[in-house]
Amino acid sequence: MPEQLPGYDVEAVRADFPILKRRVGEWPLAYLDSANTSQKPARVVEAIARHYLEHNANVARAMHTLGSEATEAFEGARAKVAAFIGAAGPQEVVFTKNASEALNLAAHTLGGRLAPGDEIVITVAEHHSNIVPWQLLAQRTGAVLRWFDITADGRLDLERAVAEGLINERTRIVAVAWVSNVLGTVNPVAEIAGMAHRVGAHVVVDGSQGVPQLPTDVATLGADLLAFTGHKMLGPTGIGVLWGRYDLLETLPPFLGGGEMIEVVKLSGSTFAPPPRRFEAGTPPIAQAVGLGAAIDYLETLGMANVAAHEQQVTAYALERLQRVEGVSILGPTEAVDRGGAIAFTLTAADGTDVHPHDVMQFLDARGIAVRGGHHCARPLHERLGLTASTRASGYLYTTEAEFDALADGLAYVRDFFGGRR
């Protein structure tokens, strides 16, 4: 039996997630796709339902009782997010519809500071959401996009970056994921931010895989702007966050125009509200914010140190267990050191042929095991690795070692089946 973390009972946690009791055909569900989206505890779903059933109204504009209640809940969720990530206050928290919108907001609003020949630095391991907005920005401004490469073990090659002067006096923006959604690598964001700030560049961090897993303190992380999404941290879909240093946010222009982001509108022109309202045009994701607030309450009840420790334990077990399956080749670090919970891999059949990740995914699904197959919105990284796709398994705070045992057994079955042994 695995050693239980002190004060953390994974079976008690699982009881809060009704979906984990599901079966897929004759098989119990083993949900190993949490890097894609996390499951939701009952109390988050109930909080959203209560809002719609008892408090539903628009915020900041309806002055009746329901409007006041909805506004209080919405702004209360903003305050919870701020405290959760160590922000200076709720005025630094902008609600968006997801991390992709938050990163687009960052790219769009920082764009006015770029001139032809300026440089934007990202990494080869980024999610498309932290590549495409910067490509578009470079096209609009004439800026040059440059890349961190990776080492053989899937970590950012800082030594090469320093030797080549990747971050230099022409660098204006550095955008990097805190935790890779494919390799699982925890990137040295604070070190990279130090390099960027020494040349006056702004640092944008994609925290989509980091904030759900790791205790977060924006003051020590080193970012100027941090994007993350609610649906990967037990919250609902349809809500994301852009945190920014207030002294930076108040210098940035609006991203979208519309109601509530304005100060005064005249036919001759408009003036705009201070952050965060300046960046929240139109009716915001009110019920989704309530759900995210409930998710944060749940995470804080567990304790993020406990969440991180459980993730570390189950990831270490999974890495060791999967490496005992013949034909499995793991992408990225093979030990749970400076590593998140996403584990991508390829599978070779018993006859030496490669099994396509989509086939792996479908065969595992028939056994109740939910994983993801494809390039995981990180095609440039797969091309860098010489691959078209991979299979990815990812646990979270409710994942058990037994689920990774089921995965390992399923992969052995798939390997033998495609190798002609079954």
C-alpha cells in the first residue's frame, strides 16, 4: 500500500466528485485527463446553481437587492483570486473567459510598446495560446519572434540562451509557461524574469498548468502579467484570469470596447475606467466567477501545499510505473523533480511498430481510462521532438496510484494487441 500523505485522504477527496463514481461500460472510470480540464467537486456545481436559482442578476448596474447580491458575489470571487495568488489586491485581477483570452489581452495591450526590430522571446514548448498571439503581434508591429530551445531531458536550455544572447537589449517581451502541458517541466520563471527585467523587458507567464498544482505567490514568481484558467483548477469553463502589477495595468490601453469598461462616453470620444474594469467589457462571467470562488475555497480547505505534495507523489509513482511497461517512452523529465503532473509518452508495439496516439486513446477509453492523444496544442514542440503526436496522462488532487496501475496494464494490452500477440 502507498504511504498516505499526512492530513490528505484522497478517498475522502474523491467522494466530493460524483463523476468519479461513473463506469464506462464494465470498467470503472479512471480519469487521467486533468491537464485538459479538471473535474468539479459537488460544492462548486452547487454554488453555481445557487447563484442562478437565488441571486441571478447583472452586476455593477442593477441597484436592486439581487443586483447587489450578484455584485457582492462577483467581486468577492475577485478578492478570493487575489488572495489565492498573493496579489496586492483585487484591483490587479482581470476576469476573462479563459487563459487564451488573457494571453491575447496581454499581447494586444503590450503591442503599442513595440517597434520594428524589437524582439519577443517565447519557448519551443509553449501551448498554442502562448504562441499565436505573439506571432500575430510580431506581424502587426514588425517585431521579431525568438525562441528558447530545450535540452535532451526536456528542460529549457538556459545555458544556450545565455551564450547566444537570446534575451538582450532588443528584447521587449518574454512569454513563458510556468509548467509545460506536455513535458511537465516546471520552468525557472523567476530566473528568466530576472534576465528579462535586467534589460527592461516585460514578462508574461502562462500559469494554466502551474496555478492549479502549485502554491502561487506572484510577488516571488517574477511575472509582470500572469494568465490562468478556472476550468483546470476545479472551477467552471468560461472564466480565466489575467493578473498584472497594477502600475503596469493602469498604463495599458483597453482590449475590447463596450459597457462597464468606460468612464464617460460622448460622440466625440470616450474615457475609460481604471483597471480591472477597463479590461472587462460587457456582462462578465458572473456565475462562472462564483464557481471559481467556490473552487478556490475548496482548494484552500485542502491546502495547496497538500495538493502539490499529492500531485508530486502520484506523478512520481506514475513515472516509475509507466517506465516498467515495455514500449513506453516518456517525453520530458523521467523523475518527479521540478516536474508537474502532465506525462506525455509514445508507445511502440510488440512487433516494433509505433502505435498512433489516437489508437492508444481509443483502446484505453474502451477500458474506462480517459487520456488525451494528439499534439496537445503544442505542435511546434512535437515537431522539435520529431513527433506528430503523443499520448498524455495527467492526474490531479483526486487521482490515485491505482488509476496509473490501470493505465500501465492498459498500455501493455495495447502494445500486445498491435504487436499481434492478442
